[in-house]
Amino acid sequence: AYTFFSANPTLLAKMFCSEIFGYASISMVVRLVAHYGATNAEVAKTARKGVVLFFSLVVIEGKAIKGAQVRGALVFLAGTAVFVEAKRR
């Protein structure tokens, strides 16, 4: 292990940052569940994944949004709205 990390000195710092962000992520999800309930926490987690996907495709890679992606986003939003409304009742 010593020789590996000697050859890749920044890897240890990256692993440490990954562990810190992983702990923070889990801590935030637990707080979401405790405050809003498991269902709403799952909706928030799923929405975050959609935003990250959009951000990585459009902003970082500069790809154009196609019709199928817009339809998929609309189906996702409609499903989420129905789910939240059903839970609210």
C-alpha cells in the first residue's frame, strides 16, 4: 500500500474527500428522513439525480437536449407530482 500511495500521492487526499462527502451525504439523507419522512426524502434524492444528470449533459458536456429527453423529464415530473399529491391526501 505504501508504494502504491507513494506513486499516487493525490489519491489518498481524494479518498479522504470522498469519505467526508459520503458521510455528509448519508447524514443529510438521515436528516431528510427524520424531518420530512422516507417518501419525501426519496423524491428529493431522485430529483437531485435528475438535476445532476441535466447539469452534466447540458452545462459540462454542452450537449443539446433532444425531444426524448424532454419527454422523459416531463414523465418524471408528472409522476413525481402525482406521487407527492397522493401522499399529501
